[in-house]
Amino acid sequence: MINHWWQQRPPRERLLIGSAALLLLLLLADTLLWSPYWAERELLQQRVDEQQQTLHWMRGAAVEIAQLRGSGGSGVPLAGGSLLAQVDSSAKRQGLGSMVKRVQPNSSSSVQVWLEQAPLDKLLRWIDQITASGTIRIAGLVLDRADRPGMANARLVLESGE
């Protein structure tokens, strides 16, 4: 039936219908195959770029940490009192008081501290300061790059070393 209908069409109309069908097929292939492929490829490229930026930032932070460790730290003694009080007062002295979003005691000798949008250099100096005396040690540390350059979000688990 379709073959009969096709044969009755003049050659020019058959050429036009065939060309339209081919164009429709190409548009369909582009819409279903190529467009999603290129969109996904671009998304993956953006992720790679973001990961490379994170890697670059982390390498810089690693160099800075190594430099701070090599300097021997400031050795500033911490105020007496509970671990919670020591952490809070030392963070305020280092200018990180407003960046401390949460301090949660885990036990009498352990606290978790969350900092957001903290300048990385101040954060590293603070960590070096509180661990230099040996009375406090870091049991866990997670650093994440913040929205602005040079800033970090951190989650620390600090334990009394005594």
C-alpha cells in the first residue's frame, strides 16, 4: 500500500519527501544521541576543572602546613580549664571566633569543632598553636575549600593529650 502510494508520486515530490525524511532522521539522531553526549561531556569537563582547582588548592595548603610544621609553631601556652574552654578561647585569640559555628563535646577529653569560611592561614596557625604545647592533639581533621579563595571550611576532632 505504501509502495503503491510512493510510486504514484512524481519524481520531484519523491525527492522532496525523501529529503525531508532524511533531514528528520538527522535531527532525531542529533536530539537523541549527539546533544546529550556533548552536554554530558561538557559537564564532565567542568567537574574535571573543579577537581583540578581543588587539587591545586590542596597542594598549596599542604606546602603551607609543611612550612608551619617546620617552623616549630609558636608554642603559646593555652589558657587553663576544660578542653572546650581552651579551644574556644584560643580560637577567639586567633581571630576565628566568628567562624566557629559549632563546638560539641564528645567526651570529657574530646570535642568536635566546625569552622566555616575561615581564612586558611589563620586556621593553620590556630591548629599549630593549639597542638604545639602537646596538651591537645588532633584526632581528626577534614578541610574543604570554601566559596571564596583562601577560605576553608573545617571539621576537627580535638583530644586532650594529657
